[in-house]
Amino acid sequence: MELPLAVAAATRSSLVGSLLRTAFSSHRQTAVTFLRGLSCSELECLAEFEGSCAIESQEVVALNAYRLLEDFFEPSVSERWCNSEDRAHKTVLVLTWLEYSRSAVDYPSPVSARASV
């Protein structure tokens, strides 16, 4: 294995490991399956979002990660999200991650709530 490939594999492994620690234990196997199909860029986005959640949870007792989506993907906050197609793709990615990694009962999402009405 060449050095750049080894570094990419180590980075990917670290990102997956870190993200799995944020998933509820009852959802880890499903989360592993989901994370296996993602690119490093997608994994980095999820890790950044989870980091934002960790920071915000220090200030908010009952943090709902779904409420952070709008601010996290706001183009005026970060130039990274100026590309609307990438922003839309990554928003769907984060929404999907939240569904895979958290229990709808313990951590209701707007998507789950609407589906049950």
C-alpha cells in the first residue's frame, strides 16, 4: 500500500470510528453499514456536524440536532456551502445519518414525526 493510500485509509477509519461513537449502541450495526458506502468528504461532513452538535450541547441541555441543520449549512456562515448542489447532497446525507444513528423514539426527527401523523 502506498503512503497516500495508507493515510487515506487511516483517516477514513478514524472518521468511521469517531462517528460510530456518536451513534446509539442499538443502532451501531446499521450505522456501520451506512458509513461503509460513504466517501471521505461525506464522512468529514458528518464528523463536522457531530462536532457542531457536541459544541452546541454544552450550551443547550435538550439539544435536537435536526434544529442545527439550517445554521450548519448556511452559506453565509461558511463558503463551503455556496455550491447549492453539494449543500443539498450533504444536507440529505446528514438527515440520513441522523435516522441511521439515532432512535426515532429517543430522538424524534421531523421526518419520523410527520410520517406518523
